[in-house]
Amino acid sequence: MKGVILAGGTGTRLRPLTKMINKHLLPVGKYPMIYYGIEKLRAAGITDILLITGKHSISLYTEFLGSGKEWGVNISYKIQEEAGGIADALELAHNFVHPGEKLLVLLGDNLFEDSLAGYVKQFEAQPEGAKVFLKEVEDARRYGVPVMEGDLIKRIEEKPEHPQSSYCVTGIYLYDSTVFDLIKTVEPSARGEMEITDVNNLYAMQGKLSYHLLTGWWIDAGTFPSWFEASDKLREYPNVEAAAPKSGAGDDK
């Protein structure tokens, strides 16, 4: 399975810090925010990763992450020339994921506790479809809200005034390779972006959108309060040296 991390966007809710640096490179605990998504993929057995970001930030990512060897993964890069939405960014991965392969997509500012390893194995075994991860929240009106029917999602309502559940769709997605065909059929929304909710709803219309409920904490670290909360949660995160492969014998200990 391939991994895709979306790390673009303008980070308007974290200004003025994001006028100087991409939000996914802001420190959270001991490491830049982007590190945690990479580690979640690696821990789930996904080592072939595509990172998609804007042209103004790409050199910072390559300097910090390089090829990914230090982190135990293989990282490729794509540039999203301008903000066009999550689905628009994901479409850039169409040559990275071959027909018949599956992919796990993470939004780089979504930080969470649960392991994805078991769900990746389950999804690899199923023939087709998509899966989203849900989390119960206090105010679901701020998010995409699923309307569930048994083990499937019937539809997702974006920021509804009267949510039909207290769950939101997080920025963790599992897709089969047909996702790129579906993206091609999506029209830009009123704000001029290609919405990932529209893509997910196409899977839902086909009866192919399942879900999993996250049990641990989940944070969308795109605002100052949530960024501070994430930093507190991850303050004692294990040193990277414990997770990454050991360097050569001639390196400093």
C-alpha cells in the first residue's frame, strides 16, 4: 500500500507564524508536525510515501526529510502549484499509485493516537472501496458529518446546521485506485476548490464507503488552541532515534 501526506495550504488560522513557514513544519513537541504522519505510516507498514506541498515550502521539506532514509521510509515529492482543495492535491498522486494498488491518505495537520496497522491490513484484503475514520466531537457543525447506515456511510454532510450525529470525518482516508477516476468527475465547490467530501460521497453513493471510529485522541492542529493541545499531547513522544533505523557504525553515537 502507498502513503500520501497532504501538507499544502496557506495555514491562515495560524498566522502570523505561517507567513514564515508552512504549518506542517511548525514544532509539535520535539519534532515538526509533519514527522508524526510519517511515523504513523511507517508504523502501519507503509514505507513508500508521497508528500504533496506548495512550491514555496518544498525546499524546506527536502532539507528536513531528504529521501526519508533516516526515518525508515522512501519519500517522493509533488508540488501543488496553487490551493485547489484536498481532492485537487490528491489527484497529483495518480502516477504514484498504480491501478489495483491502494493508498492511505493523511492530512498533515491531523494528529492522533490510534494505530492504523490493523485497519491497513484489513483494507488491503478487501477488493475495493474506501474507508474514512470518524471521531466524536463536541461541535460537529464545524466538520463533515457522516450519516451512517449499518457498517456503511450513506452520505457526508459538510458543516451541517443540524448534524445527524456527533461524529466528524477526520483527515485519515483509505482508498482503492479508482479514487483518481472519481476525482476527475468532481466539480469545484462554491469556494473554487475540489472537495474531498464530494469524492467520499461518490463512494457512498456506490455503497462502498465504510468507516472506523477512533478511540484515542485526535486533533486537527490547524488553530492555535489545537496546536498548543497537540504540543502538550506529544511533549513526551519517544525520541526519533528509537523509531528510525540506526545510522552507520562510523556515525556519532
